[in-house]
Amino acid sequence: MAGHSKWANIQHRKGRQDAKRGKIFTRVIKEITVAARLGGADASTNPRLRLAMDKAREANMPKDSIQNAVARGAGTLEGVAYEEIRYEGYGIAGAAIIVDCMTDNRTRTVAEVRHGFAKNGGNLGTDGSVSFLFKHCGQFLFAPGLSEDKVMEAALDSGAEDVVANEDGSIEVICAPADFTQVKTGLEKAGLKAEIAEITMKPTTEIALAGDDALKMRKLLDALEGLDDVQEVYTTAVLDEA
């Protein structure tokens, strides 16, 4: 997007996530549990579980905690049963927001999400109200300075859908969610390790916010991300907080 640094925005987001490191453990444990319940406890045949376990290891989660989460999901160890819920809404200047949750109490979660939106200048919408503005995909983001040709060759050979060179010099690789693991493996075999590698809801359109609007949107996003039942928050907003 002209005039906005994809790299700066991603780095800012990573910094905020790292600041909430304690909560990352809780979120990853929930994701492992649900992935194991839905797809089985064998990570070699369950791509979602494999990705969740990779995230756990990247966060330096103890091996016992990972295995216990898998066991609870598979039903061999007692534990809380979580369900996945997605909420959609609007933030400052009409920017779209998706809030993905995992909860054992749907009534509590919707009340907290609705309050988070209302208290911070947003509005909770209906199912489908903004999801059409996002694409479910695998995303890899590489720091500025890499050879675009090298990334493109490795990405396309691995089954990626698209390679985008951003104005700030960063390079983005997009793939279908089902192809995420093979693309990740192909890129790493070529010696290319992405700063961000995830299955995400990528906005297909963006809205730039600056000044007070950017600060208000950041406050809204932080409020939603801070809720215990929230796993991920996606938005079409690009924030200029300089």
C-alpha cells in the first residue's frame, strides 16, 4: 500500500504480541487442544496440530505442556472442551475487524467482545458482515534485503499462489491454507526463513488511519486482543502511529 510500510506494521504487531508472551501460552494450548480434537493427535497427519505445536516450540513452551494439551484434545486426558467462535465488526472509520475466539462459555465471550467493541468506539456486526473483505490463506513475510527472484523461485516451486514485493522492500508469499506446510518446507530448504509464517485472514483491501484515529483503533484492538477468550484479531486498518 503506497506510503505505508508493511514491514513496520508487522514488526509493530510482533512487538505487541511479544509483550503479551504470558498469554501466548494460553492461546497456543487452546489451539493445540482443539486441533487435536478435530484432526487427531498425530501431527504428521494433522497440519493444524503441527502448526500449533511449532508455535508452542517457538514460544519455548515446555514439552510436557504441549503433550498434555494434545492428550486433552484427543480425549486421553480430562480437560476443558473449547469451541471456536468468530465475531465480526467495525472499528474506527469503518475499518473491518474479525475476532476469533476459543471458549468454554459462549455467553460470557460474546458479552465481553461486544463490550470491547462498544467501549472503544467500535460496533459488533453480524456473521458475514466483514469476512468477505479478508482472504483465508498462508502468509510468509520476509525482511527487506532478500532477492525477490530467489524467493519467487522457491515459493512457486513449492506451490505458492503469489509473491508480492512491497514498496518497503519486504517480500510476501501467499499460499492456500492446505499448502502451508509444503510451502514452508520448500522455502526453508532454499535457506529462506520468514519473519512471519502463519495461516491468517489477510485483508483484501486496507484503510489507512493516522493521528487520533490510529490511536483510537489501537486502543480498540488492544482491548479485544486482551480478552481471555480471544485467539486472533484481524483488521483492514493500517495504522500510522508515528
